[in-house]
Amino acid sequence: MAHNHSHENCGDESHGHDHQHGIPEAQGHRDNLFTYIDHPNVVALNAAAPGKGPEVVKPWSERLDEEKFLESDADDQLILRVPFTGSVKLRAVLIKAGPSDQTPAKVALFSNLENADFSDVVDLKPVQEFDIPQGREVGEYHVMPAKFPNVTSLTLFFPASQGADTTRVYYIGFLGQFSERKNVPVVTVYESQANLADHEKIQGVDGNISTPQP
């Protein structure tokens, strides 16, 4: 599938696709959504080390770090669910993976998919997906904004590696616009006209004149 992305620090591994080398430093910071991610609730499925999911959702300054990574366990499939603290208009997904044949073959993106497992994502059509080339650089994958206008969580499904028994991911990041969640307003229903039969009897409204008792 054709994809639009750029890279930085391209390694020696070859990949047959058009791309630009060198993401400008300012571009990496512009619209970066790292501070708007609900990090404690990031979840990884089929991870070799449980609880490692939040560690690969790193700040831009740590994008090249390879000490922390997420690797699949039983096979080469991985799911990473990333919730946000508000609503996001997504512009791009940043991924650093590998090395070599441990690079995911592709990534499938699902928005606002709660508590999904492998049986769910296999049967569902992703909102958008991208092929991932081999390389040690950070890839910037531009989504179609019209398909991701109001994202509260993003699920990334890596269905297979490029030949290895496991898949490895070093860095995940997001670019876009953030807005606070709006509180649901309390709706109060008022009667347009009181129905006296539904209320306690009020003195003087039933046609009888009553005199207050001393």
C-alpha cells in the first residue's frame, strides 16, 4: 500500500520506497501529542514483558533510544492501545522499529476501539494502514485527517514481522491537535404547564376559597 512518510538517520538496511531523509528537529516537536497521552493506561497485547507498553511511547528527545523496546511474545503479532486524556485530531504516527526482519511488515490503525483483542482486529477493517520499511530511522506516517477527527484512543495492530519469529518496536509517537474533553451538560426538563393532578393541592386553585386556620 502506498504511504507518505519521512525518515531520519537512515541506516544501512535497504528499503525500496520514496522518502526524505532527516526530520527537522522543530518538526518533531510541532504538534507532538506526548503530554496528552494517558500513559498509565497504555496497553500492549502479546508483549514478551508485560507492562512494557508505556515505555515505547516516548518523548521526542528519546526517539532514538534502543534500551527500551516492545517485543512480541508467542508469535510476531503485537497490539498497542494508546488512550489520550482528551480528544485528538490525528495528523501522523511516528514509528521506529526493527532491526532487520524484526521490523513489522505493516501497521493497522483503529480509532476509539475499546478493549480489542486479536480476534477483533483481524475481523475489522482498519481506518488506515501503512507498510513499514526496514531501517533504523523514525518513520513519519501521515494519516488522512478526515478519518481521525475525534480520537480518544488509537489501537495499533502489527500483524506480522518481516520474517523473524518476533516483532520489535522501539518508539511510538503522535502528531496532531489536542482539545479537552467536554463535560456532558446536565439536561433539566421543565414542565411547560403544571398539571395540578400531579401536585399536592394548593389552597385556592380548585375553585374553593379557603380561609387559613388560625
